[in-house]
Amino acid sequence: MNKKKKYTIQDIAKELNTTASTVSRALQDNPRISEKMRKSVKELADRLDYHPDFRALSLKKGSGRTIGVMVPHIDRYFFSTVLRGIDEVATEMKYSVLICQSFESAEKEELLIKSLLSGKVDGMLASVAASTKHASHFELFGKRGIPLVFFDRAWMPMNVSKVVIDDYAGAVASVRHLVEAGCRTIAHLAGPQHINVYKNRTSGYLDTLKEYGLQMDESMIFQNTITRETGCKAMSEILAMDNLPDGIFSSGDYSALGAIICARENGIRVPQDIAITGFANEPFGSIIHPSLTSVDQHGAEMGRQAASLLIEEMESNIEYFIPRTIVLKPKLIIRDSSQRKPNH
């Protein structure tokens, strides 16, 4: 079997009757190169399966100190605090940070990663989009020798370092609190179960019901409910039930917010009629009425740990870096939305 020819930048330049430096700039989307030439270069590079190692080039020049960060939403308080922690460590270690957001879209996530892989980053920190159902685009980092660390929403089967919260423990603490507040029928606003954080929160919910001998009712579990709109929709469905639950454990603060607003609009008192807890400890939780009981995820600490772990791997001289998983301990912040008053 003949070994597949490995094409070089010079091969592409010769084929297109141009220079290697023009090809290099075209592959990096340099605006000095015409759009027509950039298109021709990229098409030929794809056809020849040529992947430039811009990372090696940047290291040669002494400029390869850029960390890419992928988050589902920059405007979510949790992710913004993670970014603050990442930036603290990166700045201290003289790295620059390039931030992208997927808007929960797997397709946008894949496109952004392909762009980042064309030499823009030397290491990657990522929290996967809710609609991501495979990790082939993340596996490209390993193939190119670029370190990758997941934080919060991690693709667990991948053999890379991860920094996560103990979502299971956070769920257990929330549901135990609801039971101890007198709730006996507890609904669950769940997230997509292929994402580790939501799967673990649902497991904690189910195991805690079992621990207290409470019945698990499938009709009380609302899947893919992580936004304000879906939280409100789930609450509307709950209010149409013959037997109302007296507690709701939500996998996120936004869905909990939607549930509280919908309950109030329909004359349901929180927490007297239905106690509600969220997850993430978003700032609005302390100012809405009633204030929202939620699980704090220590976002800034997660960011610091993730950035430190990535930089350690990037600067390691070990050929095979052994991945590590860091698990942070969550904290339940108890507020008014779950504190039921007796004889209501």
C-alpha cells in the first residue's frame, strides 16, 4: 500500500502559480489577499487534505500565547463569572483570551472550532452547547496537538481534563431542602439529558425522591426546560394537572424564573402553594419576588481552575499529559421561594 502523499504549502503555491507566503496569508484570512485567491487556496487545501500548523509557526515567532474559550452564552452570569476567572489567570500568566459563544447551537459551535483550529489558538477551554450530540469537532484538537479542557458542560467520554461542579450533590441538596420544607410531590424542570450537568441533576433528583420514599411520576418531569419561556410553558402544563405538585426543582434559574412568573400570573403563591428552587445562583434570584433559592456553582473559581489546568498542559514538556478532572463542591443558597410557611 502506497503511503499517502503529504502536501506542503509550496505544493499549493506551485499549483496556483503564486508564492508560499501568499498561500499562508490566504489560509489565515489576511485581508491583504483577495477574496478570490483566499477561496482558491482554501478549496485546494481542502482537496489535498492540507492542514497548516500555524501553532508551530506562532511558537517559532514567540507569539503563540492565545487561549480560546467557547461558552454557550456570554450574557449568562454564570458563564461571565467563569470568563472572569479564566481572564484573571490568563492575564497573570501573560496569555491572551479569545472568546466565542455558540448560542446553544451545535452547528455554530462546529464552525467556530474549525475557525479557531486554523491557527488562532494554542489551547482551548470549552463548555458545550445544549444541542451538541457528538464530539467529533472537539476531537480535532487532539489530532492537531492542541490542548483542550472542558468546564461545566463537559463531553465526559473524551480523555481530556475537565473542571466541573458536583451537579448531583447540588440536586440532592435542593430536593432534600424541598422535602424538609414539607413538599411531598416534587416536579422537575430538566435539561437535555445528553449533557452531563443536566443528567447528573436529574439523577440527584430521582435518587433523593427514592431516599425519602416519595413516588417518581414521569408526568412531573419536563425535559429540555432551561429557558424562561420553557419554564413558563412547563408551569402552565403543571397548573392544568388535577393534582398540583407542592414543590419544583429546576435545573436552571431561568426556567425557575419562568415558572415563578407564570405561577404569579395565575394566582398561585410561591412558596405557600408551590415551593421552587433553581440552579446557578444568577443575580436576579436575589431581587425577584419571592427571591429564588438556588445552587451556587462557584463560576470564577471554575474559570481559574480550568485556565490553570490548561496552561499547565500547554507549558508541560511531558509528551503524554495525563488528564485530570477537578470537581468543585456546590452550595445551596436558601431564599424565600422555597421556605413554605405552615398552615398556609
